[in-house]
Amino acid sequence: NSGFEEDVININVGGLRRRLSSSALSKFPDTRLGRLLSCDSEESILQLCDDYDVSAREFYFDRNPGFFLYVLHFYQTGKLHVMEELCVFSFCQEIEYWGINEFFLDSCCSYRYHERKLESRHHNWDEESEVSSVDTSPDEISDINHDLLRYSTLRCGNLRKRLWLTMENPGYSIPSKLFSFVSISVVLVSIATMCIHSMPEYQEVDENGNVLDEPILHKLEYFCISWFTFEVSSRLLLSPNPRKFFKHPLNLIDIVSVLPFYFTLLVDVTMGSDSELGNLGKVVQVFRLMRIFRVLKLARHSTGLRSLGATLKHSYREVGILLLYLAVGVSVFSGVAYTAEKEEDVGFDTIPACWWWGTVSMTTVGYGDVVPVTVAGKLAASGCILGGILVVALPITIIFNKFSHFYRKQKALEAAVRNSGKKEPEEGGSDSEALSETSLDRASPDRRGLTPGAHPSP
């Protein structure tokens, strides 16, 4: 510690050696180099630097030598400047390491630095968020490769892997495309059957007044349910990770699409003609209505629907703002319309009754079932319509941009997963070896022409 009381110490940062005076460092005692002056033991010194030489009074730091020149300028002038060669987040990490606060940035760099920081956060918002609604992400691609490796330890692993890829990846092979086509067709037939069943000419009534299904529609419903059951059970049995199976939104949709049928079937068998279970029959009707959710099964085969789900998940703030704007506008213009039209017998009897008119007007739907007749009411309606155009247009642009981003990302990731699934093992090698080589190809230093412990030249 007695050596620190001298005027000069030597700093070595990545091979760049510079001499600094103790007086310059003492001006900023909270920085990393400033704290070196107050160290009184070897342990405290090594907490601040990577190594040091007592005889040469030299401290070693394994950091960016180019940025250290900016650190030197800071100790000389008290002003910090932005290093253009570093990205804004690397710059943040460097100044955090050296213990230099952002408020030391000079005025010529402060605005540009914070602007770049905000832009970088805006461009990388999707990487920092959870995108489980999107079918795959870069991390999930790695997880898929890891899951494929698990088939090597399972019985009939190679066959199960091929069947699983056939069901999960429509672009994997010709059979996978055929399976996807059949699955989409069955979903469409199921939806069409449900819609046709609601038409009176396709309904039969028994002697007790109960509505019976048309025999053909009944058979189609059983066929579709059989296919959905086969599909979800096969995916569960072939899945490399059954625990993750129940966490995937698309798998949950598959399960929900068949549960109403089996619940209804169970209630019909149990209830029969017992009138005491009439209330339970209403529950059955609700479950039958839930069959409409089968249309969500198309999301497994539609990039657009999956992207829409991800967009809605990550646009909840914008959707909330949109609903808030609409609520405020509807409340204001409904009150104005009520005041202007309450004397007229045109349907504006109460403010809650005016909410319907305000909603259809602000969303520019305009059913025309209720319209103002006074001049003041028409002016209020004009303002409501114009305000609705502005209110809806403001957040819609942000939501559309996010949808476009998720759609492009989803297409790229689907291609990556498809190519990953098509990797075949070389002769004499196992599936796990081929997949291991594929997934680690870019991560291994040896495959980039580097040896362990070596660093690429800048």
C-alpha cells in the first residue's frame, strides 16, 4: 500500500500500457481505478483487477484496450465520449465495469448515446420478451434439437422421431404434407358440419321434443372426433417430452377441441330422459357451443394465425390504449348525444342506451338503427365518427408493424426448424450423433478454425 502513495501507477489493459497519476484518479474515487488507491490488501486489489505486479506497480485488466483510451480521456478531462465502434449495450457494459456513470457523458455525445440506446431497445424488444405464442424461437430450435437427441434413448426411437416430425413439421416430407392436408380438411368438415346442423331443415325432433342430429351429420361428427382424438393421442405418445406437450398452446387447443364431445356424450349417457337433470342439459349446450373453438386448430397449419396470436400477446398495451380511447370517446359523445336528443323519441332515452350508438359510431360501423335528428345531435355524431377514425388509427399502426415482424420471424424460424428436421445421420453414425453435430456445429471453436483458449483476431 505504501507504493500507492507515489504519484504514478501503471495500467495494462489488453496489452495497452499507460501511466496514470494518483492525483487524476483521486478526483473520481468511486471509479474502479480510483478505488485502487484505497486498497490495503492483496484480496481487495484482486477484486478490482485481474492481476498486478507489485515491483513494477502495474495493474492488469483483461478488457477492451480501444475503449480504455476513452477512459484515459475521462480521467484527464472529466468528460466521457461515446466510442462509435462499440454497440450501445457494449458501451454500457464497459462504463459499468470501469465504474463511470452515464452523467459524465459530454453534451456532444449524451443525446446521441441515449437516442441509440432507445433505438436498440426498440429493435430488440422481441428478443427480450417471451414469445410462447409463436410456434418456435431461436431458443426453441435448440430445444427441438435437444429433444430429438432424446429419441436415441427410447425404444424404436428412430421411427418415433420420424413420425413425430411428420406430424409436427408440414415441410418435413411428402407424407407430412399429406397429413397436414388431411388434418386441415377434417377441421373444415367439422366446422361445416356444426354450421349445417344449426339449420332447421337438417334437424329432427323426436316424440319428446328433443332435437336429434341428422344421421349423416352425426356420422361426420363421429369421424371428425375420431380423427382429432387420434391426432392428439398420437402427438402425446410420440412426443419426446410429454411434460412440455401440455404446456404448448396448440396442444391445449387440440385437447379442448375434443373435450366438449366426450363431456356431452357422458352427460347424454348418464342423463338419458331424466328431467331432473335439465339444468345439466344447459351446460351440455354450452359445451356443444365450444365446438366452434375447433377453428383454432387451423393455427397449427397457419403461419398467419400463429403470428396473430403472438401479436395480440405482445400488443396488450396497445390494445389496452385502444380500448381506453374508445371508452373515453363513447362516454363523452354518448353524453352529448343524450343531451341533444333526449327530448326526441328516437332511442336516446338514457346515457347507457346511447353507449350502443356511440360504440358503432366510433368504430365507423354505423348500423343506422338509432340516428340523431337534431342539428346538435348530428354535429355530435360527426365528431364521434371523426374521433373514432383517429382513435382507431393511432395504435393500429403499431399493432400492424408487430404483426409484420412476427410473421417474417415465424416464416424464417419455420424454415430453420424444417432444415434442422431434415438433417440425416451419415453412414455409420446414429441420429443422435448427426443431430449433435448439427446443433453444435456453430458453437464449437474447433469448427470455426479456432483452438481451445484462442481468440479470433478483431
